[in-house]
Amino acid sequence: MKIKVNNEYQEFDGEITVSELLTKNNVEMPDMVSVQLNGEFVKRDNFSSTSLTDQDEINFLYFLGGGNF
Amino acid sequence: MSLTDEQLERYSRHIILKDVGIEGQEKILNGKVLIIGAGGLGAPIALYLAAAGVGTIGIVDGDLVDRTNLQRQVIHFTPDIGKPKVISAKEKIKEINPDIKVNTYQYLASAENISDLIKGYDFIIDGTDNFAAKFLINDACVMAGKPFSHGGILRFDGQTLTHTPGNACYRCVFKEPPPKDAVPTCSQAGVLGAIAGMLGTIQAAETLKFFIGKGELLVNRLLIFNALDMTFRNVTLKRDLNCPVCGQKPSITALTDYEQAACDLKGQR
Amino acid sequence: MGLDIKKSINLHNISCPMNFVKTKAALAELQQGELLEVLLDEGEAILNVPRSLKDEGHQVINVENLGETFKVIIKKG
Ligand SMILES: [Zn+2]
């Protein structure tokens, strides 16, 4: 199946959860990312129980703390 | 209000623009903007807003200029080391444009003072370096019905969104500050100096658009860029009706100061 | 022509783009439909300023060649 991750399609065989997708995309600190699935934000507690389906659109939005320092 | 010949010259490249004109420039001249943080983002923002003629600029920062700031905080110069950032910034603003009224607040924005700080301003800009301040600015502005620009940078990345009342806020995207042990360590917290300029000037442009009332603000969308690939993307957002601060039944009704990881605090001593 | 000119400005020796800026400033003081008379230099000024004003929705109703300057009547749009 095809999933659009941060605007680019990625291909997967078989089921994949949000947690697994984060790992596959080398997101080292899931605590530092907000996940938007088809326009809605996924609760952090539900990352491992939320499965993705073909043509889903997912965005990883990172905390960026800088500015002043 | 009628512009003087000097003002017509100074702002000629604005006035020529159909979408600004005399009327738009007058709105800019009457504008009151509060910049929280006179650092990497605050520096270009203050410089461009001063040059643009924003009538009143308030700057909040409790820090002194440090040699490590000079790589990106372009409003502070080498001889300013040791000087309060708000004073250093005010001096440059006055040199660029003596007509600007500058208010300086030489302390950290906190839950206790932020409501008073933002009260007299039309538009607030988050140019801070830490999550505590970002959530505080968001919550205070949402509660007071003030529009603001959020900005964050790290390494080669930047992101920004503009909030206006009734639209998505920072907490609609990021519910609460990340756990302290997840915050980047000092060694991970570098930033390419020019990134601050890229993001700060976007925030400055949003501010000017807000005053002239033309175009589409970064409302209900988060602009994200990565300067290594030099890619930009917009992520569409919507207000979360369950948002803890801007939702229909907000659970956050009072301002609080979040604790910060030690490395984060360094810049805001 | 018996036109009711509300305001008149002399932009002789004022070059581009300040002549356009000053024309915009003068128009800003008028109401829609009122007339502004502008004296513009030959060359770049007379080629550019009326064209730019049309782009912004104003009407150029008369251009009179006075030699090294032109007298232009603009109706605020
Ligand atoms: Zn919200």
C-alpha cells in the first residue's frame, strides 16, 4: 500500500502502525513529534494501536524550540 | 494623518506596491508589535519591522549580549557584548528609523507578567528559544484574543504559523511541552545562523501582511522548511475543538510557567 | 475644458519612482471620482506614471504636451 508521508509517497507491504512508521522513518524521539493523520492529530498513546491504510496522508510535525538561544 | 516628504521617500518601495499604497503604509505606521525574545528570530524581525515603519515596537528579553549570540543575532554587534539585548536592539532600531517608538522590557516573559505585556499591542511575535515560553505566549494570546506569530528553529529546520482569534493555535498542534528528557541536548541544539534570518523574515512579512490586510496569512497552516534540502511545505491545520486552550471547553484557563530543561534556559537567563 | 480639479501637483524634475509615489500620496487625499492634475517630465516619467496609475484602477482623462513637461489629469478610481 501507499502512504503519503510528509508529502511524499512511501510503499509498504502489509499492515503498519504509526509507531512502526515512525521507526521506519528514523524518528528517534517520538516524544518530539506530533502526528497528523488525514488532517486529525493522533494521540501519543494511540501511536502503536493506530494502523494505517492505503492512501493515508500522514505528517510528522516536530517541536522546534529554538529562536532565541 | 498625512505622510511627510521624508516618509514618502523612506517608504516609497512600499507605497509603490498596489497592495500597500499610502493606506497600507499608514496602517503599518500605526501598528504596535511586541517581539518576545531579541535573539536569533527577534533580531531580523526587529530590523525589518523598524525599517518598514511599524510605529511602536516592544521588545522583551532579560539577557545580555554574549559572544555566542553574534553568529546569528544580527541586531547585536561585537561592541554590544555585555549590554542588555533590549538596549542593543533599541539602539539599532533607532539608527535605522528614528521615528519608531521602542519600548523595552528587560526581563523574561512569565505567567505573571505576560498579560500586561501583550495588552497594549496589536500583534505579538514569538521569537523565544524554549517550549515554556512558546506555550505561555500561545496561551496568553489565545486568552486575550491577540493574534501572534509562532516561530521555531533548530539545526537546519524552521517552522512558523500565524494565529488569529478563532483559528488553530500552537496547542492545536502540540498539546503540551515535550517531556524534559526528550528535549534536544546542548550538543544537538545548534542552528545555522541564516536559518534564523529565513524564519524571522517570514514572521516579519506575516506581521506586515497582518497590518495591511492583504494576502493570506499562515493561518490554519504550519509552514515548515528544511534548509539542507531547501524544501518548504505547508501543513494544513484546523482548530481543534477539543484543544486545551482554544477549544470549546478549555481545560487551561490560567497561565502557568512550565519548567525548562537546563540547556534550554541558558539563552534566557 | 472646465474640469473641476481638486488638487494640483508639480512633479517637474522629480524622477521615477518618487513621482509615482507622490501622485499616489496626492490621490490618497481625494475622494473617488475627484480629479488630480499632475505635471510630469517628458521621457520616463510620462511613459511610466500614467500607465502605473491605470494599473491601480485610476483613469487618465487628459494628457497635454507642454514641451518638456506634460499636464496629466487623473480621475481617482
Ligand atoms: Zn488550539
